[in-house]
Amino acid sequence: MNALEGVVWNLEEIRRRSLILWESIPAEYLDWRPDSDAMSVKEMIRHVLDSERYYHLALLNEGSVADYESPYDKREFTTLKEELGFSEPYRKAFMDTVRSYSPEDLSNIKIDRSDVGYIRALGDMLLRIAYHEAVHTGQLLDYLRSAGVKRPKIWD
């Protein structure tokens, strides 16, 4: 496995585990939040999906996207299944872009996000994208624990 194959595997594995978690959440807990300042469960899921769309555009732009218009802003979250269906073309496009890179691109292409404090190699940026989703998966596991909801085993 080369470095790019490892990045692709990592992105797919994190999403697989996110889906196990997301699909286990009872619908009546989608609006649950640990406190009034926190995102709700469904807001966090949407945040992960929308962030991936933004990050995809940032990869294509090789930097931040100043005029990002979220396709999610005009949609009401209804069910997880509908949200994932809406997100599927964005996920596919993102993964197709990731797969289109060469192993050399991981260090040669730079992603300029100096507006938020960094310029990183593509490989670093792809791992940051994966880490973002993984962190929110951990947060949602904590949400479920706090709400007294049974948590799925995602560590298979």
C-alpha cells in the first residue's frame, strides 16, 4: 500500500465507522445536545458532511474558498437517510478527487489556508480532513453516553 492508498483507506474507514454510529442514533435523539451552546446531533452530522464539501472545494482551489455557499444551507434536515442521499454525490466527487492524485502530489501540492493560519502539503491536509470527521465521531459517542443512549461498537 502506498501513501495515497493509505489516505484513501483511512477516509473510507472513518466514514464507515461514522455511518455505523450515525445509523444507530434513534431519530428522537437527533435534536439532542449536551447544552445550549453545543451543536445538536443532527447539526454535527451535517457539519461533518458540509465540511467535507468545503474541504473538497478547497482541495480543488488549492486553498481556502472565500465565497463558499453551502448546498446544505437551503435544506431542512429531515431524516438521516435523506441527508446521506443528498450528500452522496458530494462524497463521491470528493473521493474521486482524492483518488486522482498521485503519491507524489501528497507532498508536492500545497493547500494555502493562510487565512486560518496554515499552508500544508496535500497529504497533511487530507489527514486533517479525516481527523476532523474522526473527532466529531468521538464527540457523538460522548453525546450518546451523556444522553444514556446505547452506543454501537465501532471498534471492530
